Amino acid sequence: AGKLPDFLKEYSSAFLWVYALFIAGIIFLEEKNPDRTIAWVMVLVLLPVLGFVLYLFFGPDIRRRSSFRKLKRKRKRIPAGISAAGSTPRNSKSRDETEMKTAAMLSKSARARLSRGNSVRMLLNGGETFAEILEVLLQAEKYIHIEYYSIANDEIGKKIRDILVKKAYEGVAVKVIYDSVGSWSLGKKYVNSLKNAGVGVHSFLPVSFPRLRRDLNFRNHRKIIVVDGKVGFMGGLNIGDMYILGDPSMGFWRDTHVKIEGPAVHCLDEIFREDWVFCDKAPFSGYPLEPLPANGDSSVQIVASGPDSNWKSILQGYFSLITNARRSVWLCTPYLVPGESLVMALTVAAMSGIDVRVMIPHKTDHALVYWASLSNVEELLKAGVKVYRYEKGFIHSKILIADGSSVSVGTANFDARSLEINFEVQAFIYDVSVANEFTRAFLDDLQESSQFRLHDWMKRPFTNRVLESGARLWSSQL
């Protein structure tokens, strides 16, 4: 009694052999990242059935998918250094060698045109950002392009919808892309009200049963608005009341957006148009991009990265700014799970005498990512990095300031999901005056933060260390 029949033993043995071969296949054929490989092997060994299902959904390398290779080919049709309108950036020497190194690298890695003569305005938090967005949308005369990870069917979401409907009836060409997972609660009524007014609407990689395994893991995390090809918005804010009024569980929502006017808007617009063609499966029909005059003093590169990219361009941009900095590196991120290369870059910079500061939230919207973020604090503190915890509410800004002269701001968190998996967009801005604005905001945020002290951190409870270590094992998947 209690013994398995012989045929079940044979089947069990066969299953284990097949499963072992499957794991071996992952190690030798699928994953190029050792950390990711180890994480998946642990999942598969510790959770045999569930692990197998999770791997099917979240494991395979999306870069092998034919549909994304097609999107990659579309991007290659635009020569590096040339905008879709056909203008070329004028050659000039930068006063800062660090900036030129980063700009040169990104032009090769992301085919990101260095655009001069832009006006960049920092927008703090949801109130200021959405007031500016609503005003610009109401002024649209030709077209509106909107691409967002998350759009909520709440007060601000409805205000924007109503403006889009109004503009569509006035003859403005309106196109909207929303991520099917990030905007899962948007609802058909909201979408149909746009479509009925003549607004073009696409859900990015809609998740349905036949394509669940294929598309669930790779999301469009971009936040882009372009109006008439002249004004662009991008940054960390999704569309929803909580970004204005605060989150019910975390309180005040601290975030950063930017308004851009000038030639760099074409770069934002081109990203939208490429994503639209990918969703629409047809050539883009709309207003052509027309040359824009200089509108300010900022040099800007708009960098897109995602599973269709040849390189991890935003990660490389962060790495370049950090490793080429000579005086200071100030970073703000809601999630600090960047992988070994960026942790090494930060620690080496600090140990070289550079003023490295990192700000993360005290509160969290993702427990696993929170503990994984804290798992990096000890190493950073030991290297001399100043680490701060923002306590006023939840800080969601994704900002890096290098030497008080260069700024990176956009949608990409300092984690593997943003830097290696999702579709993201980041602005790299080379302008001392703009950097000064971001520096002042960072210093203001420091007033709402507490600093980690190494001797106190080393006394944290053993249970916290266990949670950090456990969460760290999943870092490559977060």
C-alpha cells in the first residue's frame, strides 16, 4: 500500500529526464544573461509545474520574434543623424567632452539624432503637467499623437478624452496608442467614444488567449504626446487622477515630466509613428514631418529602446553618463534593481571621488521590487554612495543628472524590466540651465528625504536581510 505502480514510476522518471533536458536547453541555448539563467533555473527546479508555465509566458527571448524584427527593419529605414523631415544636425564642438561621448555613443547604439535648438521645460508632478497638457491639446490645429502605458477612465482621463473627441470633430487628426496591460481597466465604452468620433485607436500588443504566451511580458511603457509636430511631452506620469491627487495607499505622488519644443519633437513623433505602423499593420497616413526652426538652447537626444532594439540603449546611456562623469552623478528612481553593470558604475564613480547620490522611495507599490532595491543599498553605501529615502509620499521620477550639465529623464526605471524588456523612451538633455532646474528640484526632494547611514543599515533586522536576499534572486526578472 502507498507504492506507485511501475508504469507511473517509469512515467515520472521520463518526465524528470525531459524536464532536466529542458533546463539544460535554457542554460545553453536560450539565455545569454547568467543572472537571468540562474533565476530561471531556480524557478524551474523549485516550482516544476508552475515554473514551466511561468517560463513559457515570461522567459523566451522576444528579440527572436519575427514581428519585432519587422519593427526593427522599419527603424533602420531612417539613417542615423537624419530626422524624418530630412534635416541634419549642424556640426559643432561641445564644451563638455562627457556629453559628446554619450551623444556619440547613443547615435550609434539607438540611432538617436542629436537635435540642437530645443526648448525644454521641466514639469513637476501631475497638477502642473496635466494643466500644461490640456492647454496644448486645446490649441491643436493639425494632429494629436498620444501613446501611453496607462490611461485611466477617471476625471483627468475623461477630460483628455473629451478634448480628443472635440478636436476630432473639428477636423484634427487624432491617434491614440495605449498598452493593453497597463490600461486593462480602460473599458470599451471609453475606447468606443473615441473611435465613434473618428479618433484612431490601437491597443499595443493586445493580450488574448492565442497570443497570451507571446505578448504578455513585453509592454509599452512609453508616455508620449505630440501636438502638430511642434510640441512634445514625455516623462514618468501616466494618465490618471492618482498622479494629481495622490495614491490612496502611498499618498503624495512625486513625478517629473518635460515639455519639449523644437526639432527634438520630431524624434518623439517618429517613435510614435513607428509604433503606430506596428499596431496598424499598414503604412502611416498622416501629416508629414516638416522642418522646425530652433526654439531654444538645449541639445536633446530622444532614445527609444525595447525588445526590437539591437542594443540596450537607455542602459548604455545611463552607463555612459555615470562612467564619464567627472564631478557628480545624482540619480532618482522608484526602483533600484539595475543589474551588476550599473551598480558597478555607481560604486566605481563614488570610489573615484565623484559625488554620487541615489534617491529611492520609502513607500512602495511593489513589495518584491522594494526589497530587491534595498538589497543594493549596502554595497552602494560601502562604496561611498549617498543613498536617500524619499518620505513625503511615493517618488516615481526617473532622472539622472551628471556633472550638473546633462540630464536623462523619461519612462525608464533603473531596473531590468525597463532597461531590457519593455518599450521605453528617454530624453538625454545637454544644457546647463535645464540641468540646474533638475538639480534644484533634486535638492528640494532631499529636504523630504532621510539619508541611509551605513552603521545603522548594518544593524537592520535579520528578517529584512532574508527578504532582501530572497527578492534579489529575482532581480533579473523585475
